[in-house]
Amino acid sequence: MVKKILLLGSGELGKEFVIAAQRLGQNVVAVDSHEGAPAMQVADLFEVIDMLNGDALDKVVAKHKPDLIVPEIEAIRTERFYDYEKQGIQVVPSAKAANFTMDRRAIRDLAAKDLGIRTAKYLYAGSLEEMYTVVEEVGMPCVVKPLMSSSGKGQSIIKCEADIEKAWNIAGSKGRGDSGDVIVEAFVKFTSEITLLTVSQKNGPTLFCPPIGHIQERGDYQQSWQPAVISDADVKAAQDMARKVTQELGGAGLWGVEFFICEDGVVFSELSPRPHDTGMVTLAGTQNFSEFELHCRAVLGLPIPEITLERVGASAVILAHKEGTNPYFEGLEKAAIYPKSDLRLFGKPTSREYRRMGITLAYNSIGTDVFICVDQAKEMAALVTVKNK
Ligand SMILES: Nc1ncnc2c1ncn2[C@@H]1O[C@H](COP(=O)(O)OP(=O)(O)OP(=O)(O)O)[C@@H](O)[C@H]1O
Ligand SMILES: [Mg+2]
């Protein structure tokens, strides 16, 4: 069964998804706002549109008549997805999931209020005036985020009263929502963070990957490793929460469910209804299927008999340092000599400061200290520099 898949968003995660889909003989149209995006390089066809424009989205859907719509990013006019679903198109994982997860208010209230899942204490504010009362109630330090944003955009931490106005302005300038409202969350003193890749199948139980540990800077991940070193009780608690949230959102596909691990247990943070950037560590062959292969199988309704840990591994990001065109890499021959390692270079047509241009991967046999892999991946990434022609 060859399906036509409309991939909305064509970054590095989309590229790996397309490769997984192509290996299963599927047909993919990759969409993004600019030409030459990573997933377009490997897809059957591509389209360049503004995905926040509902009419442009409608046109592309009408033109290609896909069997499946696979969103790769959040910044899409997801309200239209309900309509596509009614037309009989399979929206991945579901229209509700894509729509809810792009709005922090929808997903947070669903988790905390409807499902009773433990989250950081939080409130919303719609004006600077309201911020003062909300911050007092939540307490300092607290984190402020626009309701619609990703990769840490528009986020800041309030440590003292003077930060309140700054945080409001930062959020206002970077959010992509229409409302301008923000969420104010108590700062969670976590000992570590994990992503629990969770797979909802069409006909089969919800499956979990071994947890992935990661380090974040400026709202973006820097290194990730699998398995994360956390207690069995914490894994079990995270799995229970992930199962509840994903079942409530419905559909089939892989999710990246983010948790803070604290001394007194697990706190739910948020989730992506799609492969997660920290999950690129699975490209090191840490599992029998990468997160992209799992996503592909799940959305096509192919059974996933089991998910097994095959190796321990780590990934580290290769970042650009300035804005420019025609980026290229220096130092690859030094990084590539490491045994038990690999690289992914995304082929992005432009660079900007802190933009992720590639990753390094390191792995070893089960039983090896995973942080040896983290150190190696970091060492390799440090040898590679992004330059511009
Ligand atoms: N309440 C909090 N307490 C402590 N740290 C936080 C809190 N909220 C966010 N962070 C830190 O900021 C990072 C990014 O936050 P979050 O995942 O909410 O942002 P995001 O913009 O949705 O990012 P992405 O889309 O890349 O996942 C978290 O992984 C964590 O390191
Ligand atoms: Mg996050």
C-alpha cells in the first residue's frame, strides 16, 4: 500500500522521517516556507508555502489529495486539521493532538486539570498588570513563556520584581500566537530532564522507548543520551502519565513526552505529537527502530512487535555561529575518525547564530557508561565548525 504523505515542515526531523517512509516505499510531498529545506532534499515532491496561512494550506491539500498529513512543526494553521480529518485524511497523530499541543494553555489544562497529572504550578497572564499578581501567586523564580512558541523562543526566568516587565516584553516580541497571553510557571528544581518517546499504535498497545536524558541551553537541546539514568519508579510514573495524555489526545504515531525528574518524583512538562529533537540519539542505533522508523510504522498502521535497547548512545549538536548562506563544515575529517560514531549533516541552505546544522552520534555496547558516549559526541561536535562560503 503506497500512501501519499503530506509532510508539513521539512527540517532535519522531517528529513529522517522521509528517509524512513521512502524505505517503506511511501510517497512524500515535503512542505516548508523556504526551498532547499532538509526534508525536501529527499522527498518525491516539495511545496513552498506559509503554513500559518490556512488558505495556502487548503490549496496544497486540495492539490495533492494526501492520504496522510504528517506535521513536523508546531507553526501551522492547525485549526484546519479538523476539516481535513472530516474529509477522510489521516492527520498525524490526530487533529486534536496537533491543535492542542501548539497551544500551551490547551495542553497544560488538559494534563493538569482534566487528567490530574503533576505539573509545575502555573497561571496565565494577559497583560503586564496581570503579570504582577500572577507572579506573586506562582512565586519566584518562575518561567514565562508565550502560549504559542517553541525552541525556548520568548522564554525567560523571573528572579526578582525588576524582571517582570522584561519577561513580558520578551514574550510579547517572540510569541507566534494571536492573543499575546503568557503562561507563568514555577521554576522546577529538577535533577535531570527526560524525553519519553511514546508510540500510539492503531491496533496494539502503547509502547515506550527507554528514556532519553538531555541538557538544554537557550531552550534548545545540546546533548541527549539513551538510556537516561533514572529510577525504575520514575520511569514507571512517567510512562503512566505519558499513556494518559497520549490516549486523551488520540490517534497513531510517536510522541516526545518531556518530564522533569525531581528528588520527589516526576513532573510532566509538555509533549510533541511527533519525533523529538532529543530523540535523534536513536539514529545511533540505540534501538531496534529509530524514532523516525517507529513514527512511520505507527502512522501507516504497521505492527511494532517490540522496542528494544540495542546499544547505549549519545548525540551532540553542531551549531552555526553566524548568519549566512552556503554553509559548509570544517573539521569533519577530525571528527569522523572516532570509532563507534557517526554524523548527520542536515544540508540547511542558510545558517544563523545557534542554528542546529548537524549532530554527532556516539554509541557503545549495553553496560558501558552512557556518559562516555556523551563526552565523545561532545568532543566530536567541538571539532566541527560551520563556515560560510
Ligand atoms: N518550569 C520550568 N522550570 C525549570 N525549567 C524549565 C521550566 N520550563 C522550561 N524549562 C527549561 O526550558 C526548556 C524549554 O522549555 P519548554 O520545553 O517548555 O520550551 P519549548 O519552547 O516548548 O521548547 P521545545 O519546543 O524545544 O521543546 C526545558 O527543557 C527546561 O530545560
Ligand atoms: Mg520542550
